[in-house]
Amino acid sequence: MNLTPIPVVAAVIFRSHEPGKILIVRRGPDQSGAGHWEFPGGKIEVGEAPEQALLREIEEELGIRIRVRNFIGEEVHHYPTKSIRLKVYWAETSDEELQLTEHDAFKWLEPDQIPVQDLSAADRPFVEKIRQGRR
């Protein structure tokens, strides 16, 4: 088993017209971690900056355009078969229509409504920082 952390990014997305709510998405039945809620994102490709990866992943997974804002933080998380180095950023969108390709549900929630117990384990350490809201 290779425990060198895989570089991954996630976006805490808020809408320009409703900045108090953020997006969480639920992993679809064919995905690893199916049924868990998460902040959307994905792997950083070789030669790609984290911000570029976020733009690409959000476009692929949700069909929306974002503007990457402030860096929230970075954590290494160890799963049974892999480790990830997760970098999380605030991101803003003015797009309204999501097109889910890897997820089966989404919610726009106030930060204090985030269901921490239902979140992906790697995303949980960021909830308090998100609730503090430095965008």
C-alpha cells in the first residue's frame, strides 16, 4: 500500500447572491465513499496548480464555473487503502444550475447546518474554520 498522500483539492462554494449558504454534495452510489456528504473537488493532476484543479474538477463534476477565493487550510487524511493531502479553498459562483455527474444530491446550507457526522472524514477538520467564515 502506497501511503504517499495523493494531492486533492476541495471547494467550499458560496453563491454571489446568497453568500451565507455553502454547497455540500453527496457521493453517488458508484463512487468511493458513497452516501457521504462532502465539499466538491478532486485530484490535482501532475503539473496542475491547486486552483487550476479546482476550476477543472468543479466544471467536470457540477457543470458550474467558480472563482477561487481564500485558502482555508490543508490536512493529510489516512484512509485504510490510501492517504490524501487535502487543500480546501473558498470559492464563489454566480451560476445557478448544477449538473451532478458523480454525486446524487446537493444542499445549500448555512455553515452551522453542516451535518458533520455525515461528512466525509477528510472534510470534517475544516468545518470549524468554515463556520468562522474568513472568505
